[in-house]
Amino acid sequence: MEEHTKEEHSHSDRSDAEHVDYSITQEVGSNQEHSESVEMESSENHFEEEVVEKSEEHVHHKQAHEEPVEKKEEPAQIKEEVVEEPVHEEKKEVHPQDPEPVEKHVHHQKHHKEPRKPFGKSILHFFDVNYKKLLIIPFVLLLLGLILVGAKIIQDGTFVEKDVSLKGGVTVTVTPESEIDALSLERMLSSQYEDNDISIRTLRGAGITSLAISSDIDGTDNAVVEAFLESVEEGINEELDDQYSIEIIGSSLGASFFRETLTALVIAFILMSIIVFIYFRSFIPSIAVILAAFSDIVVTLAIVNLMGMKLGAGGIAAFLMLIGYSVDTDMLLTTRMVKRRDGTLFERAVGAFKTGMMMNLTTMTAILAALFFVQSETIAQILTIVFIGLMVDIIFTWIQNVGILRWYLESKVRKQ
């Protein structure tokens, strides 16, 4: 027992000693690790201090020797800031008190070019916006036409230059054997009859050239007629014999014929006005149609007078035709704008314009083709007057009438 007890005591003492040795070993290891970590930290701090010192020396050295490089780098920094600004502006809210984003937005709009509109759409937009201002053009033309016609009445006692068929006189038609200069013959006769009007027309047909020589001499006086025939023979340097025809219209007959044709013109205009009032049953649209037709006639008459054209019976018939052509397009326009309800007023006017211009252009093309081939002066006069009237009608229908109707209809809608 004692021996066994001693062995146990010795075994426990040995284990305690081993335990103490192990704990001492751990403490020593931990102390060694702590010392190593401290040494590493101190070495790292020392290294960092050396790096900082070297970097400061390097920076100081660059600042001393490379100052221009910093100046060159400044624009790059500014450029980077400018590039970054739009990104910052997208996130920034625009307030009324902050004017800078608004100014930059306006500056951006100035540099941003809108796509150009087609030429046709640009013209339509111009007419759509400025239709009231454009009314000045037809009214100025109407005023000038009235002034010219009034001046003609004051000067000559009539508003139109009449030929022999309307004021009386003599017309001699001859077929000379040789070619005659009509202008030289007219000058020669005008020098002999200074108080009378002389006009010469060249008539060609079937390979034959004839001259129609007209004068407003008194055709009822045989002596005056014989003297005139002798002057014609002298001018063409040929004896007339039986190779001529003569037409004599008395002055009273010519004046009576002019009054009758003028009366027919006035009656046609009045009847047209009554039909327009009955159809539309509205004062302003009806007056717009009548005013456009009246303006067309007055301005066309003023242009004819400026051209020095002498009107005959065919010329009066041309003005009768012109009333119909003018009212035709005006009725089309007014019906589209007043009676229909589809689209805006401007869209209705544009639709009527396309149809009306096609009608006018086809008629004008046919007239131009006829003028190249027609030989009769009366027919040529009719075609010329109608062509001038159709050109004038474009202004008074599609500027004056459109402007008046649109102004009236828009004001009517605002009142409602």
C-alpha cells in the first residue's frame, strides 16, 4: 500500500510538472509571437514613414521643376468637370428660383435646329397664320383699279376704250397682192386723220393675208368715206377696185349697242347676286362672293385699259363670261367653308383651293393653246380678257374671300 501510494504521488507530481512546463512553454511562445508582431508593426511604421518622406520629397521636387505641367493639367480637370455637369443636371430639380438650368436649356434649344418644313407646308402655314394681314393685298388692288377706271372716266368720258363696233365708224377689209407693213400703214393714216382713231388688224387664213382697217369717221357721209378709201389705196400702193369689203356702223347705232351690252352686263351681275343671297341666306358670305366678283371685273377692266385694248362687242361678252368664272370658284369656296362641318376652317379652305385651282389652271391652259392658233381678233380679245380675269380671280377668291369668310366664321364661333 505504501509503495502504491508513493507511486501515485510520484505520478501526480510528474503530471503537475509537465503541466507547468507546458504552460510556461505557451507563455514563452505567446511572448515570442507578441514580440515578433510588435517588431513587425514597428518595421511597417518605419517603412511607411520612409515612404511618406520620400513621396513628399518627390512631390516637392516635381513642384519645383514641373510647374508648367500643372498648368497644362488644369484644362483637363475643367474639361472633366464640364463633361460631368450634364449628368449632375439630370438629377437636379429645376426650381423657379434657380435660373441656371433654365438658361442652359434655352442655350441648348438655340443650338438645336428643328427640321425644315417642306416648301408647300411652309406656304400653307404662312397663309394660316397671316390671313388677316394678307387681306391688305386684294383691297389695295381693288382701290388701284377703281382709281384707274375713275381716271379713265374723267379723262375720256367713258370707263373703257371702245372700238368701231361700239362707237360707230368704218371698217375696210382689203387683201393686198404684196406684203404690207401694217404698222407703217397705221402711222401714215393716223397722220392724215389726227382727230380720229385708226386701228389695223392683220387677218390670216387659208394662206391669205388680209388687213382690217378701222376708223371712227362718220360713215353716213359718203364724201368722208370716199376720201378714206383713197387714203387706203395710197397706203397700200394699189387700187382697191372690187378687192375690198366695207362695213359702216353709225355712231348712234354703236352707242345704242354699247348701252345694250352694258345693260346686259349689269342685269347679269344683279341676278347673280340675288341667286347667291337665296342660296346662302347669310349676309356676310353672300357679300364676300359678290365683292370678289365685282373686284375681279374692276381690276381686269383696269388692266385692259392699261394695255390700250379697244373693246368691241366680243369684249363685253368676255366680261359676261368672267362673272360666271369668278362666281364659280367663289361658290365652291363658300359652300365648303359654310355648309360643311368636317375638319377645321383652314382645312376646308385648302380642300376648296385644290379643286378651284385645278379648274382655273385647266381653263387657262386651254385659253393659251387657243391663242396660238386663233386668227379672229374678236375671239382673241375674248380669250385674252378671260385669261386676265382668271389670274386676277386667284387673288380675290383665295386671299380676299377666304380671309373674309374665315374671319366671320371664327368670330361667330367665339360669340357662341
